[in-house]
Amino acid sequence: CRQFWKCWYQDHLQELQQRRCWRFKHPDVKRGDVVIIHEDNLPPLKWLLGAIEEVFTGSDGHVRVVLVCIKRDALK
């Protein structure tokens, strides 16, 4: 019985939870891209704009961390 549930969980249940963002390829952000800095406690018109200054890739080659420069500081 345990073997059945283990197989069902691994083979069937996880397929039902496919992540949409993992099924489609999206281009990675790159140096010079403009981004919006989302702030939960501010209305959208007060959100800051920033520019990606540097990108850091993971072992899989995809961008995992970026250095974002805004008018007064740099965020990482």
C-alpha cells in the first residue's frame, strides 16, 4: 500500500502541480535593463525605477541575483 501511494505521489500528483514559469523559456535580465522596485507599503506611483548594473548567474547559467542601481543607492 505504501509503495502505491509513493508511486502515485511521485508520478501523478507532482505532474498536476506543474509550474507555468518552468514550462516556458523567458530571457534572462541583462545589464542595462530597467526594472521597477516593488514596495508593499507604497502605492505603485511611488515605486522606484532602477537599472541592472551587474548580473550574477547560478551554476545552471541562469541569472539568480542582480545588482540594481537606483538614483541614490545600489540594491542587491
